[in-house]
Amino acid sequence: MHRRIQKHLDLLMPQRKATNKKLKEKIHESISSVLPISLMVLVLSAVLVPVEVGTMGLFVVGAVLLIFGMGLFTLGADMAMVPIGNHMGARLTKSKNIWFLCGIAFLMGLLITVAEPDLTVLANQVQGVPNLVLILTVAVGVGIFLVVALLRIIFQWKLSYILVGLYALVFLLGALIKPEFAPMSFDSGGVTTGPMTVPFILALGVGVANVRSGKNAQDDSFGLVALCSVGPILAMMIISLFFPHLDNVPGENAAAQVANTLEIRSTYAHALPHYLWEVFLALAPIIVLFFLFQFFALHLPWSEIKKIIVGLIYTYIGLVVFLTGVNVGFLPMGDYLGQQLAALPFNWILIPLGMLMGYMVVAAEPAVHVLNEQVEQVTSGAISKNVMMKTLSIGVAISVGLAMTRVLTGISIWYIVIPGYLIALVLTFFTDPIFTAIAFDSGGVASGPMTATFMLPLAMGACGAVGGNILKDAFGLVAMVAMTPLIAIEVLGLVYRIKTRKTLTNMPKPAQDDQILDVDDEIIDV
């Protein structure tokens, strides 16, 4: 008996070593992602905005939790969420019953979105629409458009045409709703594609595209996040027609009053059970659906099931730790910094500082790392993770600068959103389809929990300090973050296309029948 157990442990050792190595790599990536924004906040507190010791203590502990939480989550996503999405997507596509596919896809979109932590954060900030109504409305929008996204892959509908039609409908509805509802509607589209939904939806698209195969399968594997981001915008605009107004009062973002390390520990310990339950509710629908598929259809080997179970445990612990740190430590700090910076005589500094924070904060979004890895894998390295990250960072920096400009000047969101999306939609006809799909996916992915719990409170705190309308001027930041990265990625695609054409043009023409090329005499380096 002892020998049998020892033999089993010996077989597990290589797998355990590989997992530990991968975890160390993920933790290292997390440190490089979270450290810059944390150091920037520390420098601001030392130079411009003095922060109470207790609030700073909460922030520092939150930063440490972010690092470990993101590392565990991204490892768990690789081990569990991506395989689950791939297997379920492939199995759904093999089904000959289109109504079965539509029903399961709608249910998956609905259940995952209801439990998305980012959406709960936004719902708590909106006063005037009941939380349950807002969450269910957004979830129905995601469910419907997840069905549309899967049907697009199967029937090979052109993404650019669908996006043009949908955003034309968005702008038409936008002319009918009250001004304060527009920013909140656009923000709801950004927060739904958070750390829980993105890994699953991206993998689902890859699984469906792999089964369909064909010339454009790789291009069509992206675009699900883009369509699932439009659904909530339309749904919230429609539901807003039934509500007379929103209250211009933000949710409670004040930091807990702590005086020593014991109180800091107590604050985090008090918040932990809430996020343990919240993340459990977020993961439960995916787990139940997967094991139902496993029992009735997939029949994966036990070795793969064990790996997925371990990955789910990592995902659960990582997301709990991440959300606890970001909500307890980062959200209050964002609100406080916004208030203090806006109260300065030279409050215009909010714009460049906001841009710098935006550039750094996108690297701390867990779902961004999942997208970047997926892009690098699907494109066989043609679009690297580093290029994606730099492009997204530039896009988010511009978006936060525009959002802070709105906070200080009060200009309408439509003056930015309409030209921005028109540019993005026009570019879809000049870039390769895969860049279009990745671009619109990246917009939803970039606006994750760090945006909802740090950058949005920063804008809300600043808006309150300058006496602006929080609903019209502060809300909309998530929408900005969801818009500008897609333009940046499309421009990257345009540059890539131009360079590729130049390379092909400069290549030597093949030798004619009456010409002989001696390869020993001439070597061409392309």
C-alpha cells in the first residue's frame, strides 16, 4: 500500500514542479504589473497629497494582495477556465441542434454576468436604479449577444458590418434617453467583461472556431467580447426609458478609519467573507455547467479533470484575494486622491497624472493578461504580448486623460464617444479582420476591476471636489477606457498591414524559366 502511494506521489512530482514554476512566473508578472501604479501613489502621497497612515496601510496591504491574487488567478485561468471554455465551445458547435446551442449560450452569458464582480461594483455606485434590476438587465444583454457572437462564428457573418449596425442603434437610442443615463449605459458595457467572463468567453470562441475550421477560423475566434460589450449598452438604454431619473449621489467609497496594524488586519478580515461568497457565486454557474457537460457529453479523462479542478481552486483563491485587496485598499485610495488633487489650485494636473495612472493600471488588469496570451497563441507570435500591452496602455492613458478633461470641463460624453466610435468603425474596413476582432475585444477587457475600483472612484472624487455632476461627468470613464484601446489596436493593425505590403513589394520576383539563380552566389535576407 505504501509503495502504491509513493508511486502515485512520484508521478505527481513533475506536474507539481511545473505548476510551481508557472506560479512563480505569474507572480513575477504580477509584481511588474502592480508595482508601478503602487509606487506612483506612494510618490503622490509624499509630494502632493498627504495620506493618513491608516489609509496608506490599507493601500499597501491591498497592493500585496493584488500581486498574489493576480498571480494565482492567471495561473488558474490557464489551467481551468481556458480548457473549460474550449471544450464546451467545441461540444456546442458539434451539436446539430441550433436551438440547443442558442439556449445554452444564453444561459451561460446570463449566469456568468449576474455573478461578475465588476458589475456589482458599478451597481453599488448607481443610485436610482435597483441593483437587481441593473444586474439582470445587463446579464440579459450579455446572454443575447453571446448567442449572436457564437452564431456569427458558425455562419461566418462579417464582424465589421454587425458592429456598424449595432453602434448605429446605440447612437439612435442615445438620442432618446436622458443625458445622465448615457455614461452609465456605456460603463455597464465595459464592466461586464471582467476577470470572470473574459477567460471563459475568449476560450469559448476559440473552441467554436477550431471545430468550424476553415480559412478565417482564427480571425473569427475573437469578437465575442466585443459583441457581449454592446449588449449591456443597448439593454441599459432601453431600461432607462422606464426610470424618470438617477440620483446625483455616488456610492460609499470612503476608506475605513484605521489607526494601527491590528485594525488594518481586522478590516481585511471583516471584508474577506463577503468576497469568498461573491466569488463562489461567480464560479458556481461555470462549474455546474461544465460538470453537466462532462457527465452527459464531454467524457474527458480523469487526469484532465484533476488539472481543471486544481485550476478552479487557484482561480477561486486568486480572485478572492485580488478583489479583497482592490476593494478594501485601492477603491478608497482612488476616491481620496481624486478629491485632493481636484482641490489643488493647479487641478489641471489631474489630466497628465490620470494619463500616467491609466498607462500603468491596465497592466494590473487580470483579464488583459489572459487576452494577450490568447492573442499571442492564436496568431503564432505574430502579435506578441508586449506589443499588445504597450498598445493597450497607450489607449487607456488617452482615455483617462479624456475622462479627466470631462470631469474638469463638464463636456458631454457624446462629443467624445460619437467621433471615437466613428473612427473605430471606419478603421474596421481598412484593417485585417483579426485585428478588428482583437481591437473590439481589447476595449472590453481593458475596463476591468482596476478601472471600476480605482480609476472610476478617482474621477468621482475629483468630480465631487469641483462641484460637477457625478452622473454626467464622472461616469463614462469606463466607457472611455473601453473605446480608445480598440482604436489603438486598429491603428496597430493598419501599420502591420502597411509594413506587410511593403515587405511583399520589396521581395525579389521569382526567376523566369530562362533565368538561373545560383543560390550559392546570392543570399537574400527577407
